[in-house]
Amino acid sequence: MRTSRRNALVALAVTGLVSSGSAVAVANPSVAQAPGVVAAPPAKDLKATEKLRKAVTADAVMSHLRRFQAIADANDGNRGAGTSGYEASGKYVEGVLAKAGYTTKRQHFDFFYEKVTATSLGVVSPQARAIEHNPMSYSPATPAGGITAALVAPKVATGCDAAAWEGVAATGKIALVARGTCSFSVKSQAAKAAGASAAIIYNNADGALNGTLGELSDANVPTTGVTQAEGQALLAQVGSGPVTVKFVLDKIVEKRKTFNIIAESKRGNPDNVVMAGAHLDSVDDGPGINDNGSGSAAILEVAVQLAKQKNIQGKPANKVRFAWWGAEELGLLGSQHYVNDLKTKNPAALKKIATYLNFDMVGSPNHIIGVYDADQSTYKAPVAVPAGSTATEDVFTDYFGATKQPWVDTEFSGRSDYQAFITNGIPASGLFTGADGTKTAKEVQLFGGTAGITYDPNYHTPKDDIKNINVKALDINSDAIAHAVLSLATSTRAVNGR
């Protein structure tokens, strides 16, 4: 999951609660005029999905995750795009699907593979110390030996444009800017335009900052991310006098191929397609069992069991298409390639996608049960929300209401694999259990766990392994995915009138 590229998707300070004993969501009154009453689906709708939900077991999903772990263990500890670990993960998914009766298709595409071979960041003076940091994906490397220079901050902390740097002597220095307002690449480019030789971006919330510049570009300077606390400490030092920092970033960048995996149900109307997707790749730093083996394994088991259910509600009315995306961690590349390829070569097929469901991290150890907030009852979306997305969200929230499962909204930000779909007007929603945001006391009341620490303390690290999964959260979400997929396969009338 590219949380830091999503900006606020994990900013989950709860402004409302969902009662565990009712189906009432209390929304932020500044967004919604009144608390929104979630209408539980009729009992027959729950009954219609009961058989599939029972068939999709946590044990089976965990079995897939154990295979992903074994694959990572045998392939340098990761399943990143363009690696042997990703290839093995793809073969496993294809094998399971083939055994279930699906015909799979690999959709190949090119991308730039990056591997950091050496990196360091530290204060040289006035008092030497090392700084924990995370270089941005697609950041240029530093020159041999690194960059040693004084820190400089813009007039406007976020450093998004020339006006923020007006009158600031930045030439040859290392820019220190805050996250927020604009993308990381815009900050990096604004720093370079001001004359800076590198950039340090500090978080605007607790937790590490793992980000991307989106693409390789000569307009960027070498850029890395640090925590909010570290950034503010450095800023305070700069206010007291000169601070010299050394930044080293050596890396390999080369063009490679990777792929998406696409499979669809044999039955259903091909002119009204329901899609469910999850990214299959991990970061290069770890096995990626929660991020995003969890989403990949959950939709894999739903696909397997859907194929076995011959007599659920008759024949599903709509075609169901499953996707395992490649190179999500490098900039949503697989899902963007898929949508752009359809848009260019077969725009009619793109319009036949009724709605898209996204599942990225559904087993976080210190979890919440989050639903993308398409109706903006808690968070105002920073992107255009396609018509039909609220109805798609309702499939999840109505289900949770009917089963008395607490849930909270998570921002409909477009900063995951649903981005390319909503950009092209396709309705979307999805589930999320949290990444590097900090769990609140209110969320502990709803879901248990520990307040004051992140939802996934092992996010984007080697410790995102099989022990990092909260099986209860995984089970809850796997059932919700099964319900949503089958409900929408039966009818998308509320979404698109069909």
C-alpha cells in the first residue's frame, strides 16, 4: 500500500462512531447535516450470500498467505515487482485459479525497477548524529560520496511553488519541507527550481514517511522522507543557526517487465462487469504479507469459492472480474496500465465496468474496519467521486450494519488502485484496516487493540510477515468481500440502474 502517496488515507482520527449494537453511523456534523442512518439490507440479501461467506474461511485465506510467506522466504525476503518473488507469487495465484476453473491472463507492462544499494542521512554539524529516513521512490541518486550542505527551509513550510521560496537563499543547500498541500514531486521540483541540491520532506502526522516522486524526472532533486518529529527538530535547529547535513543515496535503476493477472467468472453478463482487485506486489524491504498479501489472498479465496457455488441465487446476473495488480508500490502502475490500455484500445469495454472494489491491507495487526468514504459523511474527498460510488460503499456499510460489525470511514482519496478507475468515471469503494496512521482511543473502543501506536507497526518493513496478520480482521473483511462481490454480481441496480 502506498500510504504516504495517498496522503490522508490513513488519517483516521474518528469524528464519528458506528454502534456495535445498531446500524447507525454518526458522521462529522460539518460534513453531514445529520447522523446518517444505515439501512440494513433485507434478511434475504444476507441469506443470499450466506453460503459463499461460510465457504470463504479465514483458514483458507491464511493458507494462501503462508504460501506468499514461503515464496518471499525463498526469494530474497520479498515479492516486489520485477523480482523472482513476484513471479512466484503470480504463478501461485494462477495455479489456484486454474484449479478452480478460471482462465487467467497475464497483462505485461514495462516499469523502472529501483533498488537502493546504500543510503544514509545525518547531521554533520553543529552536533553529528544519524537520522532515520526513507528515500522516495523514483528519487534521483546523489552524486558519488553524497551531498553535504546546509539545511534551508522555505517561507511557506510545504514548499510547493516559487512563491514559497521567494527571497530564500537555497542554492546548493538541502531543502527541508513539510508534507501537505501538493505532491512530493512538486515539492522536489520546487526545491530544485529554487537552487537546492536535495530535499528532505517531513511528515505532517506521526509515523515514518514512505513516499514516491511518481516517475523518474530530471526536474527532481534527490529526495527522502523523515518523521514529523525529526523534521520539526531539524527546523528548530535551523532557526537557531546553521545546520549541515549529509545525504547519501546510491541506487540501481533499470527497465524491467512485470504483469497484472486477470481472471473472470464464466457466467454473468459481459456488458455489466463487477471488478474486485488487490495489488500482489510487496515493497522490496519485506514479504508484504499484510501489504498486500492480505487483499490478494482474500479475493483469491473469494474467487475460488465463487466458482464452486453453482446454485447461489441462480446464475449471477453480472460478470465478475478479479485482478491482481503489479507494481502498485511503485506508483499504482499495474492498475493504471490496465485502465489506460482499455481506454486506448477498447473504450467500450471500460464503460462496461459497473463498479470497482479495492482491497489493500485488510489484516492489519492493530486494525480498524475502514470503508472508503464515497458519500463523504466523514471526510471531504480530495478527488471527484463518480456517481454510483456511494451505492457501492453502501453494500459494505449496510452489511456491517446488518451483522452488527463496527466500522469507520476512511478517506476516499483515490490514492490506491481505484485511482485510475474513478478518474475515468467508474464507481468504486473498498476496505482498509490501516497502515501508518495512529490508532485513537475511540477506535480502540470499537475494534480493540492499542491506542497511540500505528495500525500496522510493521508497515513496509521486513516484519510484515505471516505473524503480522490479525486473523479476526482478515476474517471479517473476507466475509464482507464475499458478500459485496456476490451482491453486486446479482444486481448493480443501485449503482448504475442495471
